[in-house]
Amino acid sequence: MAIIKKKSWPKIFSLMKSGKKKFDVRVADFKVKERDTLILEEYDPKKKKYTGRRLSKKVKYVMKFDLNDYGQKKEIGKKGLYIIQI
């Protein structure tokens, strides 16, 4: 089980900390698997520095996909994506 540290912008960090946001969307430029620990470190992009606040979460599920998995790369490029928590 790995420990993975990632930046988190203040708005996203607050939503994760409160428990309202229970997912994260990231570029797949690192390895992650279920049961790893994700450490979110709050980063203030205006000040260009970390705030010192950290949040530790266990990874419960990982789904990796390519934008063209469903033949919709052009549509996604035009309209974006929704990530819907239910």
C-alpha cells in the first residue's frame, strides 16, 4: 500500500474535508490502487504555496479511462465531463 501526496486547491480541499465530496479526478500520471493512502495537501494558487493543512484518505476504488473509451472524445472536448456521485 502506497502513500501518495497530491496538491488540492482550497475549495476542493474544504469539500473533501467536510465529507461532501467523496471522489477525486486526477490525470493518470501516477500509480494508485485500492487501499493506498491519498494525502491531500491544501495549496493556495494565488499565494503559490501550501497552507499547511493536510487530509488523509484511503483509496476505496479506482477507475481509469481514456477519453475515447466510448467514442466520445470530440464531444467531451466540446462539452466537458460530469463526475456524478450517487
